[in-house]
Amino acid sequence: MLIDDINSNMGYELILALGAFLLSMFLTPIYTTFAYKHKLWKRQKTVDVSGKKLTVMNKLHAEKIKRHFPTMAGVIMLLVVPLVIIVCNCLNRGQTWLALAAFVGGGLIGCIDDIINLFGKNAAAGLRAPVKFAMITILGVFLGWFFAVKLGWTSIEIPYLGAFNIGVPAMIALFAFAVVATGNAVNITDGMDGLAGGLAMLAYGAYGIIALLQEQWYLAGFCFVVMGALLSYIWFNVYPARFMMGDTGSFALGAGLGVVAMNTNAFFLLPIIGCLFVIEAGSSLLQICSKKFFHRKIFISAPIHHHLQAKGWEESKVVMRFWIIGGVSAMLGIFLAMGGGIIN
């Protein structure tokens, strides 16, 4: 009977994904015309978090800076995903409220950052890192409170070990960490044409399948709607990209993915399903710590995709190989979910 339910609902999920894809494809030329007309070019950061000049980064981005293409294309996803979810009656208090709130909330924080990037004058080219971190943390804590107090989630599943009741305060902290860490990791990964979009699509696809197997039809629908919107984005964003998603898209995708991981009770599979997000964020953190405490760099440039680019790898080569790794890790995550007690 479960197979029949999955088959019948899978058709509906695919229709949702197709709807999001077609709507995004329709809206993209409208956005593109507006963005190019008003020259919504992304300003490249000239200093890092410590205030030092980003000489290597600017050399790597010299071609992109020269050819000019707009940012903030994530606003298309920010419009399409809630619209499809609402119109198709996929709102559900226990499954999609928090994921949609995180997606929209993260997107709005990123949108503020993008607007400051476009029209501000500071060398950081956007919101200051502490301000951005505080905003996404507040969002994560609020959503974590709703998750633990209003929905009653106080236990977390560790694959192959079972469920552990950690209480309300710890659950709120863990939920906030999931939102903040994943939001920042996707944002850090968004540095090459198609890279973050492709990896996010694979991760959402994996969690969509896990949600289907858990019979969380609404949550699976949310994942597939995001996938549909991402397919349209990648169509235009593969090298050479027509535009960038900006922080609007990366923070929306990251925050939403963190909530989906919590809602499927598969948070501890996130470092596997989204392993490259972890590697990307980890490489940046290692670089910052090494420069601060040892006054030397580990990588030529961080995150690691820029290190590989500086080593001579073509951008498209880095992206395609990262996509392959992301696909393998997504399949591994689904396999571990099936065997580790995440899916009953």
C-alpha cells in the first residue's frame, strides 16, 4: 500500500515541480530585461572579513567583473515557491509552514544584503557579516521555538542509534544552528556559475525522496517545488551565466534546506547529503582561523572552489565535478536514511 501511495503522490509532486519550472521560465525573461535595463550588476567585495584586500579573488573574478551580469535572480524563486505552494494548497502546519517561512525569511535577509550590495558604498559590498549573522540567527531561533514548543518536537533521530529526547532549549538551539549553518554554507558555495544551484537541487531532491518515504506528502511537495524553480534557474545560470541568484537565493535555499532536514528528522544526514556545502564552509572557516591565529593561508583562495580555480581548474570543470560528488552524496544519504531508522 505504501508503494501505491508513493506512486500516486509522486505524480502530483512532479506536477508541482513542473509548475514551478514553467512559472520560473516565464518570469525569468521579465526579470532579465529589468535587471539588464537598470544595470543591477553585483559589486565584487574588495576586502575580506578582516578588512584585508581580496587580491586573488578579484583576479579570479576579473572576467565576470568585466562582462557585467546582474545579481538578485533569487527573487524569482522567492516569488515562485510560495506562490505554487499556496495556489496548489500545499500548506500544512506540521510540514510546510516552517520550511516556507525559513525560505521566505532567509530570502528577505539575503534581499536586504543584495540591495545594499547594489546601492551601498561600503567595501564589504553588502550587510556587515555580524549583522547578517544576527538576522539569520534570530530567524532560526524563532522558527526553532515554533518547532519545539508549538509542534512538540523534542527528540532527534541519530541514524543507526535511535531517537534521543534533548528537550526544548537544546532543540531550539539545534534548529537555529541548522538554519544558520546551512544558510551560510549555501551562500559561501555560491561563487561559480551553476555551482550552488546544482548542489541545492540535488540536496532538495534527496530530502524530497526521504519525505515521500516518510509519507510527508506536503513536505515532499515543497522540496519538489524548490527543485522545479532551481531547474529553471540552472538553465540560465550554467556557464557563462546570464545572472546570479545573489544572497536572496542562497540564503532562501540554505535556510529552507536546514528546516527540511529538521522536519524529516534527518539533520545528521545533512553533512552527507550536503557534504560539499560543509566542505565549502569548512574551507572558508579554516582559512579565516589560519590567517587570524597563524598569519598564513591554507588555501590560495577560499572557499575551496576558488582554490581549485586558482590552481588552474576551469570553472565548468570544478562545477561539473562538484555536481557529481553532490549526486553521489545525495544517493548515499537516501540509502542511510532507509537503513538507519529515519524511514520507518
